[in-house]
Amino acid sequence: MKRYVFALMIGSLGLGTASAQKAWGLRECCEYAVEHNIGIKQQQNQCRQQEIQLSTAKNSRLPDLSGSVSQNFSFGRGLTMDNTYTNKNTSSTSLQLGASVPLFTGFEIPNQIKLNQLNLEAATADLEKAKNDIRMQVAQAYVQILYDMEMADVAHRQIEIDSAQVARLQAFVDNGKASGVELSQQKATLANSKLTATQADNNMRLAVLTLTQLLELDTPEGFAINRPTKEDLDMIANLVNIVTPDQVYAEALGIKPEILSQQLKLKGAAHSIKIAQAGYYPTLSLSGGLGTNYYTTSGLKSDGLGKQLENNFSQYIGLNLSVPIFNRFSTRNRIRSARVDQANQQLQLDNTKKTLYKEIQQVYYNALNAQTKTQSSAEAVKSSKDAFDLVQAKYENGKATITEFNEAKNNYMKSESDLVQARYENLYQQALLEFYRGKDLNF
């Protein structure tokens, strides 16, 4: 569809002007915000943390290996090999290398791995939820700019009308066909119109600033967006087949990341219970190691270092079985606590679903209201414009007062402002409704 480009330039006039600079579409704004938003980067780091925890859980199946070296010195009286006591100084050096591997842990390790896998998937879903949130914020700010642009256009058109009337009255005053009071009243009306336009321009700048801050841009200067045509807005306004909230909700349940995240966390809670129940099972591990020693005793001859290390070299291998008998109800309470967490997680899932349905309902009725308001506002604009044209013709023929002219003009301008607001509200709500169905935010 055709696009019109609007650029905000901070210049001597202080107004937004047409620019040949790059124009940002809504989709591009969303993608840029997702890429540069600090909150999303923090959520990405959370995903990396979960990846590390998953790796740690998987590696817990591997054997561990450790080595040790110790040096001991003894002084004073001690027992000799002849079973007598004498004053001797001795020293000993020990070298040890040991390894152990878990064989059975009451299914704790596989459940811990599965829990961490689910936590990683949930963190990934939370990341997507954060991206969706920033996309919605960007879309809202984008529409606000469009709305403020239109309001500024309406305000400047009002200045044109008032300026033309001031010029006309000035000519009449010069020719003695109008009083100075009428001219002063119209100049005051023109001044108010200029003030309204100034406020509209400032609102537009603030809206652009809000969007550029969401995009993490350094400055709003030179920023430009794509502007939908009147035909685009009219086409959206004429849409009548709005999907019901139940239909949207049914589609959203299967795709919205906040629902997926809570479902994954609920599955993880079941594995947390199994991890706690592992405390009731015995554990079995295989261990083995190597060791050697070197001894010296003062006053006695001893073999050399190499000879002793060779002669004292030893190896061992063994199975270690640990059977829990009573641990002060610690395991029982961990299981109870895990089940409470599971119940809370189920409530959290239910609450997330209800919140999603409420959001969809609100968007649905906002879309219906915006659609109806757009249609009625369009009719109001037509009626008020016809009334304004009629009063303007009467005023130019001297059959209506300046007060009647300004009243008709203000009614016409207000109806245009209402139509602009309704159009962009309709645009945003329609796009938002489709977004809940899994489509990209774009218009």
C-alpha cells in the first residue's frame, strides 16, 4: 500500500517537515526495539544462566576426579616398630588420586536434568513474552505519533481558515464594510488557533521522543515514520468481521509465550516433587583410587624416595551404598513444600489464562467501539462540513455573524479531530487483536 513519509526535524521553525531521510515502519521499529532493549538483553542473560544450569545437571552423571598431597611432621615421644616408646622425629608424605561415579541416586539426576530443561524452555518463553511486550509498547507509541501528526494537521488547517478570514475582514475594514471589533475578534481567534497548533506540534514531538526512547536511539532529531494513507484507514474502518473473544482466546492459548511459560513451569514443579522424593531412596556409587607414601624417621635409615613410592603404592575400588533411615522428616517436608509449589504454579497458570482472556475481551470491545466510533465520526464530519460550508457562504454574503462562522468552524474542526482519533484507535485495536492471534504487529 502507498505510504507517506513524515520526518521530525528540529529546525528554526520547530515543526515536523517532509524529509527524504529513512522512514521507519512499524515492523522495523519493533525489530529494532527488540534488538536493542536493555530489559530484553537482561532476559537473554537469564536464558544463558538456565543453559549453564542445564549443563551442570547433565554433567552430574560424569565421574569426579580429585588429587591430594599431604605432608606431616611428628615430634617427641612416639611408638616404634618394636612396640616401645622413644623420642623420634618423623615425617611422611602422602600422594592420593581418587574418583567416584554415581550409579543410582533415586532418579534425582534425570529429574534434575528434566527440570533444568523445562526451566530453560520457560525462560525462552519469558524472553518471547518480553519481546511481545516491547512490541506492543512500540505499536502504541507509533500510533500516538500518527494521531498527533493528524491533530497537528487539523490545527494548521484551522490557522489557514482563520488567517483567510482575518485577511478578508481587514479588507472589509479598510473599505468600511466591517467594524474593527469584528477584526479584533477574528485576530483573537487566530491567536488561539496558533496556540492550539503550537501545543499540537509539541505533543507530536513528545510522542516521537517516547518512541525513540523505546528504540534506545540517542536523539529524536531526523526521525521519520511511515504514514498510512486515508484509503488505508478507511479500508480498516470498513472491516466488519471481527473475530469473537472466544475464538481469539482459543488461538492465543496455543501460541502466547506467557501461557507456554507457565505450563512449562507447572511440568517442572512435578519434577521438583520427584527430586524431593529421591531422598527416600538409597544411593549407590562406585569409587576407586591410587595412593602412595614416603616416610622418614630421625636416627633410622630409610629407603629412598623412589623406592618407597614404588613399594608403598596401593590401589582401591569399592561400592558405596547409603540407605536413608531417619533424617528428622526433612525429606517429607521437602516433598510437602514441592507439592505446595506445584499447587501455586497451577494457580499461576490459571491466573495467567484469565488475565489473557480479560485482555482479549478488552481489546475486542475496544475494537468494536473504535469501529463504530469511526463510522459515526465520519458521518459527523460530513454533516459538520456541510453546515460549515453553508454558514461560510452566508457569512461571506453578510447573512451570518463572525460568531456563527467561528462556531460552525469549531464544530467542523472538532468532528475532524474526533474522526482522526477514532481512525487511529481503530487501527491500533484491530492490529492488536490480530497480534493476539499470532500475527505480526503491522499496518
